[in-house]
Amino acid sequence: MSRILIVEDEEAIAELEKDYLELNDFEVIIENSGDTGLATALAENFDLIILDLMLPGIDGFEICKRIREDKNVPILMVSAKKDDIDKIRGLGLGADDYLTKPFSPSELVARVKAHMARYNRLVGSLAKENDIVEIRGIRIDKTARRVFVDGVEKTFTTKEFDLLTFLAENPNHVYTKEEIFREIWDMDSIGDIATVTVHIKKIREKIETDTSKPQYIETIWGVGYRFKL
């Protein structure tokens, strides 16, 4: 069941929205202040957030901004303020839609369904398109050429990325420096294999907690390197 968070200080409006959404098989959580709304939005996973603009404590603009720094969940902003500048500001901060009070509960439900369907299509499309390699806290997005270590993105040069990806896609296989050089640099390795050592060192500095005791790329003395599962 899809979960929706309503952040609305007018309890009667929040309960009416909740009733209509629950009739359409949504699970609904209500928070009546900006502070508790933001805390709940960041601490839990929701499929969509309905966010009032004028709230006690933190206002809807700031909540929207803070959520967008951490999550991509669809946000439907609602307000009694009809000024275009508020709508433009809300959308500029990352809201997906802006609904002006008063509105019919049926329109709210329709917009919620439309935004969730669009978001699910987008997420499904990205999941199919992006080629991901993930091993023990390291996430390599081959499509976007991005690397995350325990959720933190690390910057890699082209050859560092290619070398890390090659080893991670072939775990527990021991490769000589010559084999690695031919695979990544696509040329004869005679006289140039020192560059492999240099690149392994740089990669370890970005993915290992302790480079003196590597947990991912292991040196096999006298042979080469392997990526440990």
C-alpha cells in the first residue's frame, strides 16, 4: 500500500484529505506542524507528501527545500495563497505541483494518483536503463559513471573508474599488472605497468577505510590484484 504524508495545521482539512485518500487505498500519516512534519518526512519513507505552505514552526518552503536535499519523493504543495510568486517559489524549490485552497478532495486524489504514476514510471525507467554494480557498500553506476562508497559519492578519473569497474565485475579473479594494463589501456604493457600500481593506490584512497589493510582490492604478492567479494 502506498504511503502518503500530509503536513497540514488545519486538522479538519487534514482529516478530510486523509478520508478521501484512504478510500482510494492509500495509507496516510498526518503531522500538524512544520517541525514534526519535516522530521517525519526525513525519517520515514513515503510515496508522496502533501505539504501546506503556512505552518507553525518551519514553513512549507523550508520543508520542501530540506526534503529535496535528501529525497526525490513527489511533493504536492497546497496553500490558500493565490499569488503567482508563491507558486513559482514553491515549484522552484522542488515541489512537483501547487494546489490552491479551496479545492475539491476529488481533485486532490486525482493529482496524487497522477504524480505517483508519473514518478513510478520514471523510477522504473531509470532502474532498467542504469547498469549498476554493487558490492559491500560500493555502488558503481556504469551508466552515469558515478561511484558511491557507503552512500557518499567519490570522484574518479576515467581510467580509475574503468579499472575499479573491471575488477568489481570480476571479483575473486587474480589479474596480473600486465593483464590489467592491456584491459584498461588497450595497448602492450611492456615498460608501462607502473601506472597500474599508481591507479590502484589512488582507487584505494577513495574506497578503503584503511589503505594499509585493504578490504576491497587485495594485492597478491608476485602476481597482481583481485577484488574481494
